[in-house]
Amino acid sequence: MSVRHLVTGCAGFVGSTIVDRLLRDGHDVVGIDDFSTGREDFLTAALANPRFRLLRADLLDPAASFEAAEGVDTVFHMAANADVRFGTDHPTRDFEQNARVTLNVLEAMRRRGARRIAFASTGSIYGEAKVIPTPEDAPLPIQTSLYGASKMAAESFIEAYSEGFGIQSFVFRFVSLLGERYTHGHVVDFFRQLREHPDRLHVLGDGKQRKSYLYIFDCVDAMMQAMATSSERVNIYNLGTDEYCEVNDSIAWICEELGLRPAITYAGGRQGWIGDNPFIFLDTARIRATGWKPTLSIRQAVERTVKFLREFEPSVS
Amino acid sequence: MSVRHLVTGCAGFVGSTIVDRLLRDGHDVVGIDDFSTGREDFLTAALANPRFRLLRADLLDPAASFEAAEGVDTVFHMAANADVRFGTDHPTRDFEQNARVTLNVLEAMRRRGARRIAFASTGSIYGEAKVIPTPEDAPLPIQTSLYGASKMAAESFIEAYSEGFGIQSFVFRFVSLLGERYTHGHVVDFFRQLREHPDRLHVLGDGKQRKSYLYIFDCVDAMMQAMATSSERVNIYNLGTDEYCEVNDSIAWICEELGLRPAITYAGGRQGWIGDNPFIFLDTARIRATGWKPTLSIRQAVERTVKFLREFEPSVS
């Protein structure tokens, strides 16, 4: 029998991939998006499926959240301000889009009797972690970005709603994701620079920042695997591969894929921007214990992303 | 030279005690309170001091926060919904009063150029801690109450504002506080029950919950000590004594102080209410390293509280 799922941020990179997966698995899916960053063309297949219903609305409006949660069993709460880098330019945006919206979703779930939530959290909640690779029960971190703070706030309320109202929760702390429908982050920044001027590339920080990435389909597989096997009330999983790369490695792979050898300049400094974490590497033993493992390496995920961008964002010239 | 300080929740238990202390130390003080739970009589001395200015306003209104922060160097952000026990009866209140209000205060500080914040956080952010006594860098907890979640959210944004905007922050994680002007919590609950019917006392949970308490003047001394000595950007301190007691111990001390021997009944269960933490005991080595130590034991603080309540809440009969 099919169960109705709600996907928030359904027209985004992660949300739209989950929508397609749930429809493929035979579920009824309600999607909600305000299309502030979501893209309608990511929903082309879904919109042709009678089991999919799209709500165009802003989750900051409690009434919209309440409408979306009608008859829903499980919520995949993927809607977020995912613009990590410019947090300090608009200090209250992360609070509104990530913390406040999550509270609205939880309230709608409580009042509608929805049973489960899966939440897109982030390795950024670990700040500059003292333990690397960083496990889920790392020492209490100090938040270094408004984005991380807002996701920590959202996680905290999800846990309290689980304890107070019996909602089962799955908090997934993602590393940066790559792959088809990837629309923001360093690979697209570099890709656009090189499309504009193939002979040179400017890099924020010193290029030695060490980062982790995960391929989008591996990420969604991990979520589904965790949710299929656990009966715990609160479930927290790091999602990533068991490797990391330097920004310079990533640049080399992108350039090789594009057949370019640009001159590279560095802004300098260990951080690319305020709150940038110069070393992100998560301990993923817990999710691996479910039997899941990633199918693509970071290098393969970067290459797959560049292929997608060449098709999706062709040269304007 | 005097410096202007802002105390939010200035008519509350902790806030009013800080106001008196700052005035005694020769500072100019602005206090803000919406008097939803604050008491004007706690400000009798302050209101007679020309260095004190009172704003009656709700910090949920960003304009009120902005007005309050004018010309302010240091903010003691004590305003909060401190009603831990009934969180699930009004699920969004902790978010609004503790998380949202803290964001408003931080925004006002950023726009006004205020330099430092001291924040009243709580040992509740550790949930049911796995490490006891619990240090400041305990393993990342799972939140078990809306109150704890809202304080965790507030702490996270304070840290991110410190990183992003250079505000120095002092996060103080209190155990339960006792002493003069104490107006809610288990001692007042038991006191009122016994005033109503001196022959019997009903206790939530099994009476074996182990809790920690700190005397209000010891708490304020610890805050002042920490803020006088640290030049770190983000400072986090547990504040408590190096002991704990059972609820049953506390009952015995209260009854002895009142000269009563009531029949005691128990609701049963390891928790007094949803999200109640059956064992709170914080590691206070970090604040002790500043040279601070408490002057009263838990027993003495309970006795002092009962003496205060006898004077402050005399029998209605």
C-alpha cells in the first residue's frame, strides 16, 4: 500500500531527487516549494505523475505548512537557505529559513499526526571540529556560521518534538553534496569562472582547505536505508564518504574534465570566508553499519557534476 | 568611568539581582522587562537610583530591542520563558521567548555596536547527559525538552554572532538557582503545597531524581568573575556547586525548616514530567579555575529560599 510523503523544498537539488525516488518506489508525494531557489524543470517527471501534487507556498506561513502536512506519514524536510557563504550579509535569513521554518513544519506534523521526519542537516554544525573524522557524538561544538547555528537550532527542536510528541526523527548531517541538479557551491563557482575566462581561476582561501563530498544518489540511498531499518525514536547519522580532498585536488579534476590549464590565483588565508571550516571530514561508521556504502568516490562525483553542468549550463557564447 | 549595561528580564529573579549588583558597582544600567512574569517590587531599590532606566517592552518587538541597546557596552540577556515543565502545553513559546528573542537581542547589539553578551543558558541543554559530572564539552546531546532546545538554539546563534561580528560572548549554563527572589521551581511548589495543607505533600516522579542547585548570589559572582578575567571571544561555563541532592533530601530540609512532618505521596516514574532530567550534575572545574567558589551548600541555599518564601509569600490565612 502506498503511503503519503511530504517533501519540503521539493524543487531543490536534494528535494527533487527524493521526490523522484519516492514516486519510483510507488508512494504518493506532496511537494512544497516557494521557488525562491527551486527550479520547476527539476520536477518535469514528477509533474507528469498523477501521484504527485505540488504546492507553491512559503513554509514561513504556518497555514501553508499545516495544509501541506494533511494526511502525511513522513516528512522529508529539505527546504532551507543553503547559502552558507553569505550568512553575515543577511544575518536573520538563516534563522527564518532554517530554524523558524523547521518549527512550522514540526507544529504542522504535531497537529496533523504525522509520524516521521527526515531532516537535511549538515556537517557545519560541528564548527571547527576538534575530533576528525568527526563522529555524531563529537564534543559539543562552538558554532562558527549562522548556517550551522540555524541547523543546530532546527536539530534541537526536532529532537525535543520527538521526545515530547512521539515523532520519529532522522537527522542526516550531510557533507557537501555533488551530482545531477547541483546548482551552488564551489564546483559551480569554478565552472562558471572557467566558462567566462578559461585561462584563469581565482580561489577563495589558500586552496588547501580539506573538504568532503558525497554523490547525491548515494546520499538519498543512505537516507532510505537508515529509515528502513531503525525503530529508534531519535536517529542521527553523518552522511559522507570515507575520504576528503583539498580544494586544489578538486580544481585539478575540474580542469582535467574541461581540458583546461588556467592560471590559478589565491585570495589567501585558511578560510574562504567568515565561518568557512578549513577541514571537514565526518566519521561515517554509523551509517555504514546499516550496510550502506557510497558507489562513487569524491573524484567521480566531481567529474559527474562537471558533466552535468556542461549540459545544464552550456556556454552562452 | 561607568559603562552602560543592558539587563533583559530585569524584573526577574536573576535579572533584578544583576541590576542591583551592577548599580552597586557604579555602572549605568538600562533594564527591559515585559512584566509577564517579572515583578516591579524586585526593582524597588533600582528605581530609586538615578543611574537606572526601565523600559517596559517586549523583546519580541525588534524595535524595542534596538531601542534598549542604544549606547550599551555589555548585555546581560536573562529574559526567558523559564517554565521548563509545561513546555509541551504551548509548543512554540520556548522558540519565541528564548530563541527568537535572543536573535532580536543579537541583531540590536550588532546594529548598535554593543561589545559583549552574557547569556543565561542551562544545564538542560545536556539532555540526559551520558557523562556525569557533565563538562562543557560533553558529547553532543540529544535535546529532551523544548526549553533545552530553545536555549541550545540561542547559544548557537550567540556563538555564530561572535564569530561573524566580533561580539564577545559568555554563555553560562546554570543548574537550578535558589535564594532571595526565587519565584518558581520545586521549592516554591512544595512550599505552597505545605502552606495549603501542612499534613501532606505530593511529589512528581519517585523523589529519587538527583538535581543540582546554586545560590543566586554565588551565581552572579561567578558571572562577574568570568567576565572580568577572560579575553576569549566565546566563553562557556557551567555554573553550579560540586554536589547534588535527591528531591527527597530537599523535601527533608524544607520540612525541617518549616517544622512539619507531612505524609508524602509520589506520582512515580523516574521523571517528574516529559523531558524532566532525572540526574543533573555539572562539572564546574572551568569556572573554579577562575578562582570562584560558591559560598553556600545546596542545603544552605534551600534553607535560605524557604526563609525568603516565608517572608515573601506569607500564609493567606
